[in-house]
Amino acid sequence: MLACRGRLAKVAGNLGGKDIRAAVLALRVAVLIHHARAAIAVPRITLKVARDVRLGVSRRWLAAHPLTDYLLAKESAQWADVGYPWRVTPP
């Protein structure tokens, strides 16, 4: 799928529907969580799509995985750049 990695701007025109945005975000977050392609203890992750979008991930888990925390911050910035901001919150 074209939207799973790389710059989000390449698919920004196709993100009009809330369900599409949620599916693309879920896919991209899954790719980020498993960026090292190694077995890890994955935290409970929630995705709430309503008037705003919230991705719930344990702060303790993110502190133990600083690269993933950084990648999620970069991902959030990309979404904000195409007009769909979201934020990471506790689950």
C-alpha cells in the first residue's frame, strides 16, 4: 500500500474520509511500532477518531522506546502538515 511508509503528502488528497484516515493512521502506526522488525512487548494502543484524533500509548512504554516516541512525533507532524492533526495520549 502506498500510504504505509514515507511522506504522507503523496496520499493527502485521498484522506478526506474519516474511516480512510483512521485506517491509514492505524497502518502507519503499526509500521512505526514494528520499525526494528524484532519481537517486542507491544503496549495496549487505542485509536479514537471523533472530532479530533487521539492515539493512546503508555507514556512509560514510550519512555522505554525513545526511537518509537520520536517516530510518532514525526508522524504526528506529517499529519498536521496535511491538515489532520492528532496527538498521543495515555490509553
